[in-house]
Amino acid sequence: MKEMSDIELTKVEKLLDVFFDPDFKPDRRVEISQSVITDEEQSLDKSIQEAKNKLNTEQFEKRIEQFKQSKKPKNG
């Protein structure tokens, strides 16, 4: 730690406060970044769900088509 600058030591001290001080109140930037992460996670979750739904729909349509083909009378 002797080799660390004052700025680096201050950053470490703030990080320790975040983890160990139960009365720590994050500044506005921390709150905003957490909400951005939450929004990004929700957006990602929504995209994943939409992709799953599309895949399920495509698989369902494919099975319907296979069923229709299997029920057609065979001309031989």
C-alpha cells in the first residue's frame, strides 16, 4: 500500500466503506449506474424471452407442417 498514490488509497477506502459500513449511502452516480444495469438486465431478459418465443413458434409451425404432410394422401 505504500506504493499507492493518495487517489488510489482514497478509492480503496471508499470501496471498503461500501462493503463494511452499514450506514454507507451511495452517491448519486452509484444509484444511477445500478438503475442502468437493472434496465439493461430487463432489456436483455426481454430479448431472450422474445427469442425463445420466436423459436418456439417456428418449431410449432414446423411440426404443424410436418403433420399436414404426413396426413396428405400419397399418390403412388
